Amino acid sequence: DTEVTQTPKHLVMGMTNKKSLKCEQHMGHRAMYWYKQKAKKPPELMFVYSYEKLSINESVPSRFSPECPNSSLLNLHLHALQPEDSALYLCASSQDPGHTQYFGPGTRLTVL
Amino acid sequence: KNEVEQSPQNLTAQEGEFITINCSYSVGISALHWLQQHPGGGIVSLFMLSSGKKKHGRLIATINIQEKHSSLHITASHPRDSAVYICAVRVGNQFYFGTGTSLTVIP
């Protein structure tokens, strides 16, 4: 199994909703990443988990809350988002931090 | 200032043409990655380079560490090569992404 899966593929939510994005990999990778990508822009790193511990938080607002329940799963909990948070949210994993990353297909989020 | 610059930003080619996309960076790096992103979002890692040259099918990637420059070449381009190509450099455990090159190959 050499893929990273993300659910849901699309998500529409209101500014008062609470939702979660999920990411899963079964490649035995020990580093997992969340990226945010706006249209026609490169991905922006949000969080890095290394060996299930949060190692990098790129000054992301607290309305985004990551969670790594185990080495195969990565969640991103969303609460009180703003319309400008609408974007493609990409998850990636790598064998170790800094190694080649394998990306999931992304969740396209729309905040109304 | 962006640590990673790509050129051109947009590129249109006729099917069969040889294509070159360039990436320059200003920081000391551990490795450089070339990524491909198709419309709809999926990102595929094409190459990871720390020196020299790598080839995979019709794709060739080169890097010159002294000049802080890398190129991605596509030989005999095909419409299915149409995508955004992104250069990313690794500095320690951090990644810095270029702004991408949008390639359209016309039949």
C-alpha cells in the first residue's frame, strides 16, 4: 500500500460548524504533514508530526487543531473557520522528516 | 523574498517538444524535490535530488549545487504532461516551495 488517503474529498461548512479532516497512510511512515493550498499558489506548510509528536506549527490560527492518534492517522479539527480558510488541504507523509513526501489527493474545503 | 524561484511561470508547448523548467534557490539545501500537480489537486513526487542527474521515462532532472540551480526536462512532451510542476527544497526538516510552473501541452 503506497498511498495516502484523505477524507472527505469535499467539505462545505459554515463559520459556526465543527468538522474534521482525516488522513491515513499504511506505509510505516513516521512523519506526517498538513498543507494548505490556495488556488494557483504553492502548498503552505501548516503542521508536521514526527513520531506522533507535533514538531512544527507554522503559526497556524488556533481554529485549526491537529491530532495524531497513532502513526497511521492524522486529523485536522476545524472550528469557527473564516471564508478565507477555503482552500485545498493536503496531507503528506514521509519515511522520516525531510524525506520524500507522498501526498494525498486533498480535501477541498469551502467555508460559507 | 521567496527562497525558491521558478521559471517560467507559464509554459505552452506543442506535443513532441522538449521542455525545460528551471528552479533557483538561495539557501543551503539538503535535497531538492520536483513535484507534479494535476488539475483537481493530486500531487505526485517526481524526483528527489541532492546531486547530479536522475532520469525516469521521459523526465530528466538535474541539479548544480554550486550554482544553486535545478532543471526539469521533459522529452517528447505529451498533452498528459499538462500540469503544474513545483520545485521544493529541503532545509533541515523544513520544505520551501517554488510558485510552480503551469505547463500546457497542445496536441
